[in-house]
Amino acid sequence: MNAEPINVTGTPIRGKGEVLLSVENISLRFGGVKAISDVSFDIRKGEIRAIIGPNGAGKTSMLNCINGFYQPQEGQIVFKGERRAKMRPHRAAAGGIARTFQNVALFKGMSTLDNIMTGRTLKMKKGFFWQVLRHGPAMREEIEHRRVVEDIIDFLQIEHIRKLPVGKLPYGLQKRVELGRALAMEPELLLLDEPMAGMNLEEKEDMCRFILDVNNQFGTTIALIEHDMGVVMDLSDRVVVLEYGRKIADGTPDEVKADQRVIDAYLGVAH
Ligand SMILES: Nc1ncnc2c1ncn2[C@@H]1O[C@H](COP(=O)(O)OP(=O)(O)OP(=O)(O)O)[C@@H](O)[C@H]1O
Ligand SMILES: [Mg+2]
């Protein structure tokens, strides 16, 4: 086995260090509610970057700014050297950012296989005409997409549920299928919003392993929102802490754990 991490297309990736995305002085308001206030941090290539903080701290809003679901009133985002005040969701996706949601967002009536296949949509190059004919280039393209999807199904060990409608699956497996759909986009940056919420211990351990494997084997950079501090400490290279929309700490898990403002935020002392 090759010890050097490679991405899905087989190209060796460089080590952690280079900045892949930076959030610069982002502020986001909803009417009178300040969801994010002047937050800056960066995400380096190849790392697992946790975003933590109490409920309502602005974590999901931050992911929504990064992938273009929300447009911050102030600040900008630099992704792969390109600076933009506004990131459109389809451009973020085409540029290599994929995500999963805090509440599972799958097509409940569709099978595992078809749900993961939807992650390939952006990669489909041949137009509708060829698709309908299921002929020549479109056929070859579909075979290639199927191969990638089958590899992901293998990787996530969900062969046994590939034909089942996802609405019938236990919650832990639905979360895994959603991860599969995001992986089908072959993202450079994967945003995970509480991928382990509502899971039992065994499901959590499985999900932790898959996240680490995605990071190690494909070299995918990961930004992860998670409430379970044990998971955050085990998985992440660096942690950014938000509270009431502001950044209160940023550093390695050990640094953040020892930070008095973080301790206060979690114990509620400061409130
Ligand atoms: N679409 C929206 N419209 C209005 N207010 C919003 C919207 N989205 C988020 N907010 C508000 O912004 C603040 C931050 O919410 P956000 O969902 O980002 O927090 P969070 O850190 O993800 O919390 P949780 O841990 O509960 O998921 C909250 O006060 C929330 O009510
Ligand atoms: Mg949230």
C-alpha cells in the first residue's frame, strides 16, 4: 500500500500547512440578530478543523457563509487564493466544497445508491440529449460515475443497504449515506455539521473512523462542527471556538481546552 495520501484521482497531495480557505472579518446579521460578529480564521490543506461553541453560537451560520448559503454583510472568504465577498452555492460546490447538514437532508424515498448518485450531478458533463439516448459518451460517463459511487459504498460499508429507501434506515446510517453523497462530489473541502448528533456510541465510533479515513486516504480537508468534546479532541488538528457569534479561542485541542474563556463559555460562568 502507498503510504502517501492520494486524492480520489490518484494525485499525491501535499502535507498540511498551506491555507486552503480563510474567513476574513465575517459579520452576518438576520434583522436585529447578530449571528456572526467579525470572525476570522483559516483552514489549512489536509487538516481536520473543528468549529465548536454553545447552542446559537453561529457555527451552522459560519458553514452556510463558507458554502454560499448565506451572504455575510461584511467580510470576505478566500478559497484557493480566490477572494470573494459573495460565494454562490453552486460555485462553492463546483469549486470543491461539499457539506452535510445538521438535520439529515436526503431524498427519503430514494435508495442509498440513488441518493449518493445525486452527489455526482455537478460532475456530469454530457448534456440531457446524450443522457436520454443513454448512448456513446453519456453511457461511458454514467459507467464512470457508477464506479465512483460503488467505491464510496464499499468504503462506507453500506453495500447491504444500497437498494433500500433511505427514509427506512436508522438515523446513524442516514448520516453515513449523507456523508457518501458529499464524498461523491470528490470535495477538496468537506463541511460536516454535527455528523454524530443523535448517534449511539457504536455509531459515533464508526463515524469517527470514517472521518479520519476520508482525511487520511483521500487527503480531504475537513471542517467539523461537533458538540462531543471527546470526539473534537480526538479528531481535530485545530479548533476554533465561537460564542454569541464571536470567536473566543483558536488553537490546538489542548490549547483550547485550557483556555479560561472556553471553560467559562461551556460552564456558563460568563452568562
Ligand atoms: N435563517 C435564519 N434567520 C434568522 N436567524 C437565524 C437564521 N439562522 C440562524 N439564525 C440565528 O443566528 C444565531 C446563530 O445560529 P446558528 O444556527 O448558526 O447557531 P449554531 O452555533 O449552529 O447552534 P446549534 O449548536 O444550536 O446548532 C442564532 O441566534 C439563530 O437563531
Ligand atoms: Mg448548528
